[in-house]
Amino acid sequence: MRRYSAFAIAREVLRHHQGWERAWAKPEPRKQYDVIIVGAGGHGLATAYYLGKNHGITNVAVLEKGWLGGGNTGRNTTIIRSNYLQDPSAAIYEKARSLYETLSQDLNMNVMFSPRGVMMLAQTEHEVRGYVRTAHANALQGVQTEFIGPERVKELCPIIRIDGPRYPVLGALWQARGGTARHDAVAWGYARACSDMGMHIIQKCEVTGIRTEGGNVTGVETTRGPIGCSKLGLVAAGHSGVLAQMAGFRLPLESVALQALVSEPIKPCMDVVVMANTVHGYMSQSDKGEMVIGGGTDGFNNYTQRGSFHHIEETVRALVETFPMIARLKMLRQWGGIVDVTGDRSPIISPTPVGGLFVNCGWGTGGFKAIPGGGWATAEMIAKGAPGPLAAEFGLNRFREGRFIDESVAAGVAH
Amino acid sequence: MLLITCPNCGVAAEETELHAGGEAHITRFGPEASENDFEDYLFRRENPRGVHFERWRHANGCGKWFHAARCTATLEVFGTYSAQTTEPPREILETIRAKRPAWTWRDLK
């Protein structure tokens, strides 16, 4: 792999950009791999990357039914934060956030990580109490957050109306090292690094069946023929339930549509990410100047990657109330993704009833921020055959045992 | 936007009138149930990409619960029926099978 650098750009400018090589190879699938990962989104590619980097397993294929990073990885609003309440969540999300800090150097791909700060507004007394508690919990967990007052909110983000008639801003949970990153570049960076290690990334290859023998996985049926493997990782977000059904078990998930939209580009007007959970909306400004907006999920099961229009209306209404200056902005694009939501709003990183078959799913509305940490933990689990310390609490058994990791507050708004 | 006819009041209700209530026909197990049955009842969901039986409430209408058969991949509604049933009525099953011959649902015959 030719490394990207300022020198490489200078060299290619002189050569009329004829020397850039393909970022990742386009191989034909082999008959057998040590590990197959289903789903070439952020978590799937990060799992493959850390299997190679941390555990030396490089005979790996990543199968993708569509195109690389075309699912939720390319559809989210790119927010990165780790201000969760429970210890296991703080551990894995903070691991992910800290890996994001150096991900560009690690992958030799500029993922444009921008730790611009994330604030979650408190607009009711309950939210104030909730976030003060979270700030204390974060202090114990070693995650740097603080509860700030309304004046500081206004100082950090001047376009917020803090004295609105319905829900005045009473404060905010502020994570200064949270922020955003370029979502496509995260997928591309991992894919390029995986391909460089000799892994196969096979796009337009849909898994149609899972082969088992004596309760252990032996391979998958795909639209490009059967492929054997000794270990299989299902990292398919909203479609995890469909794959689990092929393997003969059910997951505690519901797949629903989550929408996002962007406005026309405008001059820089906010340099932080703001989430307003009470009125239900969140917004940040992209480097292109578009206001990136997200809101709530639909209430019903849905696999169409389209959402209902009235949710956009609710989200926009909430944000116009919070940021009156956006009232006359035109919206450019709107899209939807299928998110897999668990009962306790925490992910599942777990072995399954089928031997050699592992799942990474249930990230629901907030998986992008966790990509490096989720991949790290899933790779460790697949390599060693059992979950490591990061993944241990996120097993499927937590539902039977009643050990929920309740993050309904931290995930109070779909994010 | 989804349009679903409420079988209780006969109104073709828009999505904003309705509240989705999750999977229908989930069996509640009694005091002697195994942990596995109870976990199934509480957490494990069919979550199909295809025809789904769901509970809906006509929240901003007659206020009553009903069941609907709907495809989660195309949003096609195959019919609605009373919530006072333990399994889908025959005519709904026939409508679904006429359009989706290979369709199966849990252990429904």
C-alpha cells in the first residue's frame, strides 16, 4: 500500500494524479477463510482490522450485500461521544472515542476526527438531575465531562435560544473531547487497511444461508456461491435479525427506521454538536457548511430505509424552537437507515447458541461513535472464542439474567 | 405515510393517528414457565424482513387496540383484525399466502 502523505499529494500533482492506486482490492472469494465477517460497515471492517492488527488473523473475508459503508455507517450524523451512565458503556464508548483521536494516523487515512465538543441540553429539572448524575458517574469512570450552566451554553453556541417559552435551557452535559468524524472515511480507512493486510472485502455478495454442522458454524451460502469458514461474525446492524433467523435463533432486537437530513450549506455558525433530548432533535454543522440534523425513530418495524415524514416535521420543529435562526433554511437531502434497537438501548457483543458464530449488533441509534471500540471488542471475542473485558457485560445472556445496561437516558434521543 | 384501517371504528387512519405497539400474538407464560420461555416472552422478537403481525392502537381516533398484518420490507398492509384473538384469522392468512407462497411465521400452520 502506498501511504498517503503531503509528499504523495505533491508527487501526484506533478504526475497529473495518474499514480493513485485502488484503495482496496476487488478479489474473487476463496473457498475457505478462517473468519468471515458479514457486513462491511464500520463495525464489520473495524472487527476485521483489529483481528489482523491485534490478533494476527488475516485470512479473513468481509462480505457485504450492497456497497462498502452504504448502510448505517454512511447514513448517521457522525456524532462521537462517550458520556454514558453505566460503567460497561462508558468503558467501550470511551475506548472508541480515544481510538478515534489517533485513528487517522493509525489507518493512514484522514477520518477528519473533529473533537469540537458535544453538549446535551438539559431543558427540564429531571434532565438536570439526570445529567448531573451522569457527570458524576463519568468522573468516576475517567470520562471527561462536566455539567455547565445556561450562560456557558450560550457562550459555546451563540445561536441557541436559552430562554425559549416552552423549554428554557437550564444547563447542559458538556463533553469537550466529543465531536464528529467523516463517516465514509472511517469505513474507507478500515477497508484500505484490511485490504493491505491481505483480507478480502467482497461487495455485492449477499449471505442467503448459514451452514452448520453438529451445532457449529461451517460456512455461509451467498449469492456468489458457498464459502466456508471456522468462525463467523454477524455485524449487520438492522439486518442482524434476518441473519440470526438463518442460523436458527432469535435476537432481542426490533429494526426501525431512523432518519437524518441536511440543510443547504451556510457560513460557519456553530462549532459544537448540540443534542436537545427533550424537544427531540440534534444538530451540528459539517465542514461543507450544511446543518446536519437528526431526530427520533419511527415507532414500527421497518426495513425500507425510508422513514415517515411526520418525524422530520417533529425534528425540524424542535430545532427551530431551539435555534430560531435556522427557520428559513432550505433542506437539501433526507434519508433513512435501519437501526436495531434492544430493550435496554445497549449493544450486543456476544457468542450465540451456534458454536463459532458471534454477533455484534443492537447499537441501535448510536453505533457510529462506537466503531473502533466495538470492532476492538468483537475482534478480541472472535479471536479468543470468548468475550474479553470490554464485551463481557454486553452478552445475550444479560436479558435472561436481568443484568440490563440501561442507557435509556444516555440514548434519550436517537443519535 | 402508512394508512391502516381500524377494524374497531372502520376509519382508514393515517400513521399520525396510530400508535405502534410491537409484535402481536406473543404468548405469556405462567408461573411454572422455564427461564427460556420467559426470556422469549419478554425479549426475543421475530423482527422479520417481510410479513409481520403487529399490535396498533388507534390512539387519536377510537382509542382501541387492534392487530394488523403488514410487510416490513414494502409497507404493504394485508389486513387488520380484532385484538381479541390468539392467532390471525384465516382470511388474512389466505391473503398473505396468495401473495407470498413461501411465507412462514413462527410455528403457525
